[in-house]
Amino acid sequence: MVTKVNNKRKEEIKIDKNLHIKIFESMVKARLFEEKQLQLYHEAKIMGYLHPGIGNEAAEAGIVAALRNDDIIYPTHRGHGLFAMRGADMGKVLAELMGRSDGYCSGLGGSCHLAAPQVRQVQGILGAQIPLAVGEALAINLLGEKKVVLCTFGDGAANNGTFHEGLNMASIWKLPVVFVCVNNLYAVAFSFSNSTSVKSNAIRAKGYSMPGYDIDGTDYEKVYKTVKAAADRARNGQGPTLIEVKTTRVKGHHPNDSGSYRSKEELEAVKKADPIKKAARKLMRLKILDKNKIDKIYQKTKKNIEDAVTYANNSPLPSVDEFIRYCEQTI
Amino acid sequence: MKKINYRDALKEALIEEMDRDDKVCIIGEDIGVYGGSFKVTLGLIEKYGPKRIIDTPISENAIIGAAIGAAMHGMRPVAEISFIDFITLAMDQIVNEAAKISAFSPGLYKVPLVIRTQCGIGRGIGGHHEQSLEAWFVHIPGLKVVMPSTPYDAKGLLKTSIRDDEPVVFIENKKLYPIEGEIPEEEYLIPLGKADVKRKGTDLTIISTSFMVHESLEAAAILEKEGISVEVIDPRTLVPFDKNTVINSVKKTGKVLIVHEAVKRGGVGGEISAIIAEEAFNYLTSPIFRLAAPNIVIPYNYSLDKYCIPGVEDIVLKVREILKK
């Protein structure tokens, strides 16, 4: 059974007006940044793969807001919203996706291996990040630090053996990890209901003696409160938590995937569940933002993204000499 | 100098490095109270406690993954995979994560990790516990591969491997643990990428690895009585590989025999012979020969071991054949 959200604990965690705005701004930033990435991909400026994460913004913004700056986040391959939300320089992220030498990884990481000081490296092998996160949490305990590791992975990766090995280890050692399964209901084209033995990965938490929460990943407030409580718990030495956030995959698996395996009705429902529209409606209802203020957020973000594009466009491709120098460092 | 066996030499290296640097920790299956399958870590849990000597469930992929994560967080873990045969379960973390994390993000993340494991026939436990799989790791850019044959090399190379900032696959051999040798009383390190000429000679060069170094030395002693002077080179580290020592020897002898315990097909012997052919062809006075395991699955039945790996007699016969004596 999924652990029931402790309402009392949830009530204690509040979101003030500024945090509401901050989270909304970071959702808009991720969305517009990703839309720009898609455009650059279709213009053949982004090299290699790209896996749009449009639809994950509320989940990711809630996660980022719930953690401290010195906590550690492991990303998935899908969408690079976490990087922008966590304050990574969008110019350096774009430069990386475009294979430019001013990218965070000197143009050698790209989308499938993107890394920055603010967010750990994307693993092109899905689910490979789970044991890595466990190991960082082990080091945190050994060094006596008070940090938390938050490890995201998709519903597809949750069926990999790393999930079982990693969650068991984190549980027996009571490590400060928050596992977040970002469930967009598809592993490439294989639907969650066909791929997975349970209705929610949160149910699997019971097998690892840790709390499991199944929450609406299009509701940033629920994500924020649940992750915050789990992070506090981890920081207090009470061990790991598994949270499944159900999101929507607005786009295909990759930019050229038309999604022919999804019904029209489903795609309509996905559009309606757009987390950003949902957040905007809520913030207007709460009178925290109005249309004018929202427009300003969009305008400001667009300007920042254009600056990032200019920065990336102006950055050169790495020279072969530069590449060989890096290779020699690693044999 | 003092006499010590291979097992204790490894333990001394671990103790010295753990005393020197509190970021060094050991992680693996039954390495604590049980002391590891070959007792290399016996007693360390009493000395350093369960925080630094970390017993794990049977989860090879997560052992290596957790060690990588800890390494990225500033630790210097020594992960133990008790039999190299079990390393198949951790190949993703070794090949796709450990070997590639720093290459994908130069300057951002490093993986200072040592994976200690052991290979080889010798206990009648068959093909799930006795394979020699070093060639797999030699094939992967981003990994260093160390294969020491003596207590002296084992200690010096393990200490250097622990201090290295890149992942190192450190492969021992179950037949080596009781072998004794001399090591200095004082601390010493051996650089990676430096072969050792274990015996000087002029007629033929044997390049051998791990336990086969001892078989080759014994063969060389027998051949000496017949007036045949054999040079025995132990590369010690397969990556980086010390080409110069090998090529200089070939220039002198013109004849080469490569000996290893792993299967011949796709083994490191092929790589070494290709290096010699490419870089010292004009010095060769005969073809390059290899002695290695036949292409068979290792049986548990140790009465057949003699057929499964090369031994002293095979080496002696092969050298006589090459020299037509």
C-alpha cells in the first residue's frame, strides 16, 4: 500500500507568497528553455539526442524548491529543466547541447551526459544513477555532512535492477536519499500500465521498508511539501523515501517522435493537464499573480533565453587538439 | 627487506593507505568479519570499524555504483568484487559510468576508485569462479588495468592505484595469495605503466602476466640449464602498457612468447603481439607465439586443470620449439 501522506506534517510545511512566485518563475524558465531547445534541435544546432521533458515542470520545480543549495540532485535524461531551475547558466547548458567548447562539459557531454556543478551528470544508461546517488549518500554519512541526495529517474528506469539494489542498500544503511520516480506514463512507447507490475512505484517502497508516496506531479505544491518532508526526514537520519510523481509527457520520446501510439483523447487530456497553465490559474485565483505579472515573467525569461542562445552561438566548437588533450588525461 | 606473502602485502597497502588518508574506505561482500573470500581484509573491521569497512548485500552493480558515487563525493573507495566472474553483474557501472563520467565532463567530476578482484584457476570451482577476464577491461578507454604477480608489486601498485584519480581495475589471482616475496620495511610506491624485467636473458623474451610470471620464471630456470637464456617481462599494468620495455627486449632477443592464463582468443596476448608486430617487426627473427588457455569453459573438475591453463612444462616445450632446440 502507498503510505498515506501525513496531513499534520504537510500542514506544517507552508509555501509563502514569494516561494509560490519563485516556483512559478522556474517552471516558466524550464518550459521556455525547453521550447527553445526543441527549436534549436530542429534547426540542427543541437547535436545528438534530446528528450523533451515538457510536462515535468511542476514536479521538478517542486523538487528544486524543497532542497537546500548544497543538497545533491541526480537528473534524468528527459528535459534539462532541473539544470535551469537549479541556477545553472542557461548559456553554458545550451552551449553544451550544441557541442560548443564553452559548455559545462567543454562540449563533450551533450544532452545524454549533461552535467554542471549544480546538478550531477545525466546517465545515458537509464537507472544507472540510482546506485551513484546511494554512494554519494554513503559518503555524506561517512563525512558527517548534513546533506541530502535526491535521485530522479523515470518509470522506465524503475524496472531496472539498479532500482532494487539501490533502494535496498539505501534502506539497510538508512541513507539520506530521496528517490523520486518521475512517472510520465511512458518508457519510450511502452506504457506504464503494460510495463509495470504495480499501479504506482510508491507501492514498491514497502518492500524496502521506506515510506512511499504517490502524488500528482502536475501540482507543484504537493510535490514541494512531500519532497520537503522526505528531505527533512533524510537529514534527520531517518532514512530514505520513495516518491512517485505522476506527470504528463506532452511531447514524444524525442523531438521527431510523433507519438502515433497514443490516442487522440489521451493527447487532449495531456494538454488539459498542462502544469504551467494549472499553476497560473491557481496563482491568479490566490491573487498572488495577475495576467500582467505573468506576462512580465514570460518576457523577462524570454530575454534571458535569447541571451543564452547568443552566448552558445558565439562559442566555438572544440578543436581536435583540445579533444585529444582531454582524452590524454583519461587514457 | 622483509618476507611477506601476497595476501599480507595487499593488506599492508590497504592499512597504510587507510592510515594516511581517512577518505579511503573499503566496500564489498563479506569483507568485514569474514575478511573477504581470500581473507585480504581480515581484521580491518576491528581496526577501522563498519563505517570505513562496508559490508554489502549481494548487489555487484550497486557495490560499484555506490563506490563511484562515494568517489564523486570525495572518497577514495576500494570496492571488492570477490571473484572476477561476478563482475559481469557490475559491467554497466564499470564500463558505462566509472570509465566515462570524467571523460563526459572534463574537470567537473572525477572517479578515484579502485576495484579489487581476483581471477584464475586453482580451487576446482569451475567457470563461474575461475575465469580470467582482464581483456574486457583493457578494451575500455577510461579504465586502468593492474595485474601484479608478486607481493612487492601487489603492495606498491595497490598504494599507487588508491592514489590515482581515475578508476583502476586491480586484478589479483587466487593462486598468488600464499606466494612469498621480499618487500622493503619502509614505504614505497610503484608507478602504473612500468613493466618489470623479472629475469634478464638474451635468446627469447617471455611476456607473461599474473600467476604465469611464476610459471615462466620456473621454466626459464630449467631452460638455463640447457643453455637457453630467457628474458621474462611482467607488464604489471596492462593499461597503461609499457611498450618501451617490451620493444627494447624484442630488439635484443628477436623472439617472443606471450603467456597468460586467460583464453587465447581475444586475450591480451593478441594485443601485445600486435604492438610488437607494429612497432618492432624488423627486429623479429621468428613469428610471435602465444601460450594461453584453450577456448573452453573451465570445468569444476580440477584433474583437468592442467589442460585448461599453460604450465611450466608447456612453456619449456614451446621455447625449445621456437628456438628449434
